[in-house]
Amino acid sequence: MLLNAALHKAIACPHNRAAARHFSHRISTGGNAHSLIGRGASIRLLDAATNYSLLPIRANAFSAVAAAVKEEPAPSPPSPAQEAAAETPFVPTPSRKYKYFQNVEITPAGVAIVRFDNLTKKVNTLSFAVMQEAKSMWETEVHFNSDVKSVVFTSAKKNGFIAGADIFDITGVEDKSTLVPIIEVALTFFLHMKSKNIPLVAAINGPALGGGLEWALWCDYRICTDASSTKMGLPEVKLGFLPGFGGTQNLPALVGVQGGMDMMLTGKDIRPAKAKKMGLVDLVVAPQSLEKVAVETAEGLANGTVKKSRPKKKSLMNRFIEDTPPGQHLMWDKIKKMVDKNTNGKYPAPYAIMECVKYGLSHPNGLDKFKKEREEFAKLAATSESEALIGIFDGMTKMKKHSSEADPINVKKVAVMGAGLMGAGIAQVTAEKGYEVLLKDRDDASLGRGLSYMNDNWGKKQKRRRMTQYQYNLNTSRVTPLSDDTESWKRHFSGADLVIEAVFENLELKRKIIQQVESVTLDHCVFATNTSAIPIGDIAAPGPEVRRPENVVGMHYFSPVPSMPLLEIIPHSGTSEEALATAFAVGTRQGKTCMVVKDVPGFYVNRCLGPILVEVSALVKEGVPLEKLDKAMTNFGMPVGPITLCDEVGVDVAAKVSTYLSNADLGVRMGGGDVSLLSDMVKKGWLGRKSKQGFFTYTGKKGKKIGPEVTSFLKEFNGGKVLDMSETDIQDRIASRLVNEAAKCLEDEIIENPAAGDIGLVFGIGFAPFKGGPFRYLDSVGVSSYVDRMNGFADTLGEQFEPCQLLKDYAASGKKFHG
């Protein structure tokens, strides 16, 4: 345990011995369940706009390790009626006095029921306009009304309390320093609200995130429902911010410093049971009882029959950790080390959160702690990191809607061909979203492995209380396993609306499967191939095997499918708009961020990956040590270095990617290296982590080193050269190959726009989220200076570094890819 080890070191200091001795029994037995440090919990920073995790994830064939920006799904676009309402000036009427609130209802017992209800959006958000109207509403309806004895804040929307602050209010402020007085106005409102000295109750159903939870934290009592959609959190760190409406002060005061820091540094969602256990809410009720119970509680708080909410009593261990100088010293030291490890110092928001909480602990009285918070918020809002993360979030929002004139078919049943890790993963996310799933493989043994994969994943979710037994049973009941020996498989497939194949990368096999599927399915059935690189046009070429080429489309998932957020959708020249719209609709429902990509070798993500592999081989050939290559790129902001990347995805996979793309249409852009490095390793059986031997030798769960055999092999490959290249040169050589290929994809209309290109590489290969993707990165460093840097490499190293025409044009004109 982290604290236990830290304390044993601290015992060496004489003045700490007594305190350590007093708490040694508590620590050795594990202490309080909410102890972030005492239980050795690891704070994992979430870095961008979804479940943003810095944790490296293994990728599949032709895919790379992703520092997945997996966050809350971006908000759905408003409906036409809501868009019209947003454009129409609000005119108050007696039945609807406010744009963002329903009319305040006051019960005979004096409980004012304030219901959030944004007329212009599907969800409630906190914007500058909402706060201004809230102030007016409070003054008019509540503050000077002596009949009001208590207040219940709830939502009129069935899908949530408040989803958070309106991020585009913040981006719309050019001078970010002016956010300080703007936030102060909001804070003054909350303080004014509290000054009425009546009980305030928050009644939460659905998401209460960001500013929504901060509003609830200003209340005296919090009640939430046990609905599956109910979750609470402060995810501002994902966008490079910190909670700005008092959250850094009010949350730790309620749930303890460790619990509060864990929530704020990870941006994690807290579900009802956990919220009750940690003291974030006081009561959990059924959704249908929420308002009734909230009103009764508000009455009881006003007349004294209900006890006031109090912060949860700390255990002896947590009192030592949070309330004594030696404990605090150990706590902050451990938290900082965790933050350093998970962010590599690249994200300023976690450090600002730490500073705000520390300041509040040392200045508990007065309002200076809130002043510190809003000042830090404004500083973060002006950072390039925040701009980059918001850019990703904005891009995700825009990509949720596919611009197609055709409507998708109504998909009820999805068949998945192939029950390997990829196919089973596709089947899992499909079943979880309510589709009937047919999972088919050649034999029962292969099928059983796929079913075990899904059941194991669902079992882990259930064990971690992320899934109920009912949900587990429901998911498993939606999956029908089939093999070639199942006599009824053809009858089952006849009802499929979409078939997704996830078999080996073999053109002949994929066309044979289409022939098999078309013989048993109806004419409307869409066939999606999960190929990683084979052109969709080749798979769908009309012939004896393919009779309905218009129904064929590419759906390129990334592995592990349940974790990776990106889905490339690739239409060939004959794909119908209906088939394309169907693939997009299903992918979106599966929880994926879908990007439509032109049908070219490697599509987008893997096409950009190819030149990186070639450049890495060139650097190894020149004698750059493997560890230095990895360190340079992790310092650049990648989740793992390129050497570790090859081992994780499989050296055989990397070899196939580089060989395939070298023989494709990239020309000199795949030159300059020697990819026989990879193919020779494959011949030796060095396939990476999966074979316990790649560039590194793997022992146990974490053992990893460069062994003598690899050292000897590399000496033979590069003649024993050792080159002490600067970290900047390594970074620029590798990154420029990637960035240039991304720009070439935009030039050739392989991708739709720079935003899609940014998200594709952030989600697909883990391009540093705090840089915002290749195009925002170019904007930040300057296209002209970057082109000059590439030209310098081209002059000394070769034409593989020649900038594409689009980069040259942007450099000459001074244009930016994003505004």
C-alpha cells in the first residue's frame, strides 16, 4: 500500500514516529474504504473531451496504441424545434415566465420547487444567460418571499439534472482574464442564495456534471435517484479546466480531500450507491419518488424534523492523512507523484486543482479561496492545452451527425461473422446497445472463446458495479451463438439487417463470406467489412461472389473494441447513401465516434501510421537507442513510444502495415527507412508482447528489458552504430512524417476536414490530446516554421520529408487549419 510504504519511510524522521505509531494498526488493516492514498489507489488523469484516459491500450491488427480520448458522449444536436426556439427571442407569458426555468411552484408548506428546463436544448446546461436569469428568478420568486421556507432544485427534463456548463460561453470570451469577474458574479449569486438562510435541497435524476454538481454542492441536502442514467462528477479536467463555481472548495469539504481529489483529477462519474457511501448525496430514491421525497425533506429540514446534512465522519486514518501536517505532506506528495506519472507534466489543469484545494485548506475562512479558484480557472482557459481539448470536444459534437440525404434502414438484428477478439468485441458493444446479435464462427471452439471474452468483460463490469445482474442477463440473452455446424444459422441470418464481418485479412475469404451472406439475407441487408487496409472497392467488386455491391461498406473498428472510441466508415464508389447512413447510425449507437473516410489503402489512421514505422526503422538504422526513441515520443505526448507501440500491436502486424503501404500508392512518403527490421524479427518469431519477445523481452506482468539477443540483432542491423541524437530531432522527424501524411489525406479529400483529422489521430493512435491533433498542432507551432523544418530534413535526409502541397500553400498564405 502506498501510504503504508510512505509512512515507513517517514518513521525514520523522529518527530513523525509517534503519529505514525498511533495510526500504524489502522494503516496495516487497510483503513477507510474512501482513502485514496491509504488504499494505494492510482489517480488516472482523463485528458480530453472522452473517458479520456492516459492509460496505454493495446491495439489490434493495423491499429496503434491509443491514448483514448474516451469521454462522455458529446451532446446530441438539438432537434429542429429546439433550433427554432433557440433562434426565436423568448417572450415571457404568465404560463412560462422564464426561458431556462419552469414557473416556480410554492407548496402550502412553503417549499419553492425550482425546475431547470432549457427550452432550446435537450439537456440543461449552465450558461452565462442561465445564471443571469437564475438571479432574476431568485430575486423575484424566492429571496424576498417570506412564505418560502425551503427550496428544492430539480429538473423538468427526464434525461438529466444539469449536464454541465456551456463550454462555448467560455470559448467565446476572447480575453480570458475577463472570466474572473464573470465567474465572480455567479459565485456572488450562490452566496446570495445561501444568505436567505433556508434549507436548499438538490433533487437529481440523470447526469449532474460539472456546473450542475457544483450547483448541488451549494445546497444543504442532496437526493439522487437510483436510475442507471444518474451520475455525478466534475469532469472539467477533461477539457483542461477546473471546477469554477466553488467545486474545488465545496467538494473536498463534503467528501474529504482524497475523495474530492480523486473525483476532480480523474473527472470520473460517481454512481448513486457510491455517492451515498462517500457522502456526496444524503439519500437515494426511485425516480418516481424523487420530487415527492425532496419536497418532504425540504419541509422536514425547515421544521426541524429532518436532520441537517453533515460531511461524513472521517476515520482515524483519514483524519491523520487529511488533518495533520505529516499526513498532509504524505498525501500531497503521493498525489503529485501520481499526477506526474499520468500526465508527464503536460496537462496544467491537475496541478491547478491541487493548488486550489491546498489554498483552501490553508485559507478556510473568508472568500479568498474562491477568488483563487476563479483566477486559476481563467489562467487555464487561456492555455493552448485547454484550447486543444475543447477543440476535440467540439469536433466530436460536430461529427455526431452524418450529412446524408438518405435515411438509415431500421436495424434490429446485427450478425457478426468471426468470434475472435475483434468480432466478439463488436458483438459485445452491439448487444449492450439493445440490438439482437448473431455471433457466428466456423466451429464451437472458436465461438466459445468469443462468448467467454464477452462474458468475462460483462462479469468484470458487474463485479465493479458498473452493470447489474439484470443488465448482464439482458446482454447475454441478446446474443445468439452460431457455428457452421448449426443447422439453423441460415434461418437466423435471414432476419439480419446488418452483417459485420471480422475475419482474417484475406480478400478472397471476405468475398466468399459476402457470397455466403447474400445467399441467405434479404435484399435490404447491409454488409460491413471490418478490414483494416484492404480497399473496400476490391472487396465489393461486382462478380459471382458479390451481387449487391451497393450494400457493402467498410466499418474499421479499433481493438479492443469495447474501449476504443473511433470507428472509420469507408464507402466505396458504389456504396449507396442508405448503406452509409446505416453504418453511421449503428456505429454511433454503439458509442463510437464515426468518421467517414475515402476508400484508399490504409484508410486514414493506418495510412498515417505507415510513415512513422518507416521513420522509426531509419532512426534505428542510424543508431538511435530504442529507449531514447520511446522516451522522446512519450515526452512529445504520445501514450507510448514507437518501439513499445510495435511490441504492443504486434511486430508481425507492424511489418504487415509497413510492407502493405510500401507497395501501395504513398510513393516516396514510405521511403527513407528499412522495414526489413520488422520482417526479420517476425522470421525469428519475435512478435512482441504476445510472444514474450519483441524489441523487449517480457517476463511476468511488468518485466520488460532489452535482451542480449536483440542487442546483437540490432548491431547486425545498423553496424553497431550508436547515435546521440537530440530529443527534439527525434520528435520532429517522427511527428513530421505523421503530420505530413495527415495533411496529404486532407489534400486528397481522404478525410472531410481538419477536425475529423485531429480526432482520428487522437482517438486512433493517441496523438497527444493536449496538442489537439495534427492540425491544431500545426496551427500552434506555425505551418510556415514547420514546413521550413521539414524542408531542412528533406535537404539532408531525403525527399520522404518533402512537405505536401497543402502544407506549402498554407505556409505561403499564413492560413490556419482551425479559424
